[in-house]
Amino acid sequence: AKVGLQKEKEGYIDEFSKHLHDLRAIQASDETGESISYLAGATLKSLENFVRYIVDETREVLKEKELKASRTKISLLWTLDRYEMRADRLQMSESIQQRLRDYVTDVEVVSGSKVRGGGEALDPLKHNFVIACSREDYDSLRQVKKGHRDVEMTVLQATPSLSRE
């Protein structure tokens, strides 16, 4: 028998945030002593802490690179459907956006298709700090990045390891 190990793909925040509604429903529906409600509550708390971790890491990078808030633009690269039935991902993106605005006022959520369409989301006059929130958005950013070498950019992948470029 052959056993092969594959490097497991890291999950992006997009994959985790899809389940927020289900976790809240489990936590609210079961009685207080049930272990499933404790697990759902712990998972929700972990996701809240992950959002805080993303914001703290962003702040840390801004300090390391000595970037001024007025000369920095933060783009949350996340393709979202504004009309989805469960607005879990929208709520998560708004939460991140609101927390980041405490440090930098120019924060926006940008769709991956908008970046692919020509990079209008990238500001050539500012340092662009891009947080990629899904694998598809990160792949589209990598393609656009090749054509915009003159634009100053830092990329942070919203995975548990928070990889930087």
C-alpha cells in the first residue's frame, strides 16, 4: 500500500464565514447544558477572534512598514453577493471593514471581478494594502499584480497563518 501525504490547502475566511448562521442557530436552539451548543459558541468566539487577529496583523504590518494612514488604502478583496439569503459573509466583511477604519479611513470591500477588470481598485498614489479573503480572489489578484508592478502593494491572505507578500 502506498501512502501519500498531500499538503492541505489553507482555508480562507470566506469558507468559514458561510457557516455563521448555522452556528448561531445551533447555539440558540439547544438547551444550555448541551455540548453542541458549547461547541457552536466556542466556534463563534474563535471566528470573532480571527477577525481581531486579521486587524491586529494589519496594524502590525502598517507599523513595520512605517506607513501613514493618510497614504494607505486598505482593500478587502472579497467577492460577495449583496443579495444572498444569509448575510453572514456580508456581516463579516462589514465587521472587518469597521474595525480597520479605526486605523485607516480609506477601507473598502472590493470584488475580485473589479480587480480583474483592470485594477481600478488599486490606487497608484497610495500604498495598497490588500487582504485576500478567498482563494479565487487571491488568484485574480496575483494575475493583476503582474501587470501593475508600478503600484505599491502589500498582500495579506486571510487564512489562519495570515501569509504576507
